[in-house]
Amino acid sequence: METDLRWMQVALTLGQRGMGRTWPNPSVGCVLVSPEGRVVGRGWTQPGGRPHAEVMALRMAGPAARGATAYVTLEPCSHHGKSGPCSEALISAGVARVVSALQDPDPRVSGRGHAMLRAAGIPVTEGVGAAQAQQDHVGFLTRATEGRPMVTLKLALTLDGRLATASGESQWITGPEARRVGHAMRARHDAVLIGAGTARADDPTLTVRGLGVTQQPVRIVAARRLDLPFPSRLSDTASPEAPVWICHGSDAPADRIAEATRLGLTCIAVPEGAGGLDPAAMLAELGARGLTRIYCEGGGALGASLLRSSRVDRLAVFHAGCAIGADGRAGLGEMGLEALGDAPRFERMRSVPVGADLLSEWARL
Ligand code: AOF
Ligand code: ZN
């Protein structure tokens, strides 16, 4: 029904509020609508992943939940975790009907939530707004099915696809508006990832600034030999609230690992592949630690290795109106492709002007 889809869109928008702050849990949205068509409760998954969206919406509604329809962007849970199952909470609150967008792939739930509701005599409509929910929950779904977080690769490029001049000058190719949108994108991911070359060249902080964000994404550097200068802005700002993780290979010197650890960084050993850390193994390791959404900001070598291993799910490309030429540094490192048919392909999701620049977002085909 059209009305169902409209309310589900409200729930999806609510769920988007938690993105980047609920890992390892999905960021779910829930809206409770009375038979008269009035919103009586709204909720979304809280930072750290709990309370769940339904619990927040039921709390807000109180007795007004009785007879309401619950719109939820993911199947209500059926397991006894840190709190009781949301399906049970919806049943005891007297909700008259449940509309959900997707089945929860978590083996503790996967259909049992819907079944519990139906067994209690509550009609359930599934699959409403499924396409958008699949996009919003892509990190949670990818971790559940492939054991790895989803990856957005961000590129800030000249019109001719360069990210720096031959001398390495790259600040700034895109304008302040694009950088601000970039910060908002960081905030909607669980972690920001860069390669060692970018960490050395830029000495970045990688925090989200100017957006009133209370929980910072995890900052991750992929540095096979752990050849990073310390102290750095990253090590200076590392704390339990704003963690910094370093993924390194087996040939990273023990004294570098010890120093990084002493500075409060978390060192994660990752198997190597041809020419660097194995991107698939690295993402599996990060998935095992609970991450569902990663925002990779380069550099070119890391971007190319993620693309080559088919681990880039989304591209966010900012293009600035300037050209550097072939002596500038390419936005992506070598990918060793022989045939065009082997190139990873993406489908355009949207393309919008941002200040003087252009942002295009692409999803892997
Ligand atoms: C919901 N509503 O808002 C979320 C759900 O560790 P727990 O007990 O918090 O459970 C985590 C699981 O609950 C997670 O893997 C996913 O299946 C579900 N997340 N479910 O009903 C929510 N965030
Ligand atoms: Zn729940």
C-alpha cells in the first residue's frame, strides 16, 4: 500500500540518524502510527547499538501504542540479548499490525521475529521499502553474509582523475563545501581508513569536525611495515572514545608495534597478499571486530587494492574544476588489469553539485 511505503520512508529516515554509531548493530528506525494516522512514537537504534529502535518508539508512545501500526526498517528481534526481544515488546504493548522492510539475517532472529508476531495474532507485512532498507543496512547485511564491513571509497579528484601534483601537493583540490560533505560522510560510517602513504604525507586527524558529533568513527591506518612517524596528530588524539587502529603485516618491527601500543593505538596483525596487506583478510579482521561501514579516503594504492579485490561497495567521487595532467598523481594506483571486461563496474546512484565541485555516488554492480 502506498501509505505503508510513506510511513516506512519516515522510519528509514529515522534509522539513518544512527548510521555510524550503532556498530556492530544495524541502525534501525521505527515509527508507531495510530489508526487515525497520527505518529505516537518514533525511535532509532541508540549509540552503541542499544536500546533498539522499537524500544525507543514504544517508550515514547506509552499506552498510545495499543492499536497502532509499527513500521520497522528491519525485522524486530526475537532473541534475549541485553534486553528482551523487540517482538515481545511490540506484542505486550498491544500493537495491532507490524510492517517491516527486511528479514534480519542475524541467525538468532532470521524470521523468528516475524513468526513470533504472527503467532501472537499480529498481522505482519514484509518487504515494504526493501530496496532502500537494503541500501541503508548494506554494512550490517554485508557483515552478516560475508563477514566484512561494506566499503565506501572516497576520491577527491581533478577533472583528469589526479589527486595531487607530481610534488605531492593535494591541499586542497576540492573546496570547503566538498570537505564538509566529506566530514558528514565520515560521520555516517563506523570507521575511516587510510593508507600509510597518506598518513605520512598529510599527518591527518581524520576526526569529524564541525558537525556536533559526539561519537567519532574509528580511525584506521593500513601500514604494512608500521612505518609511521610518531607522535602524530593521530597518536596525539587517540583515546578510548576516539580510537586509532593500525593494521600491519608480519614484517612490522616489534619495537614499532610496542611504541604504537604505548601511545594508545590498537595494533592489528593482518596477513599479506601480493604487494601489501591482503585487503580481503584486513576487512575480515575489521568485520570480526564489529565494524559494518568503512569510509576509505585513500591513497591511490589502497584504493586500487580494495577495488582489485572487489571489496569496494560504493564510490563517492568529488570532482573539482581543475586539471593537473599526466605528471600529476593518479587517483588510483596500478590495478594490473589486462581487459576492460575485468574492470570493476559501478552504477550511478546520484550526481549533485557541492559548492564549486561535483559529487557522484556509485554502487558496485
Ligand atoms: C531490532 N531493533 O533497533 C536493532 C536490531 O546485541 P543485541 O541484543 O542488541 O542484539 C543485536 C541484534 O539485534 C543485531 O544483530 C540485529 O539482529 C538486531 N538489531 N533489532 O529489533 C533494532 N538494532
Ligand atoms: Zn530488538
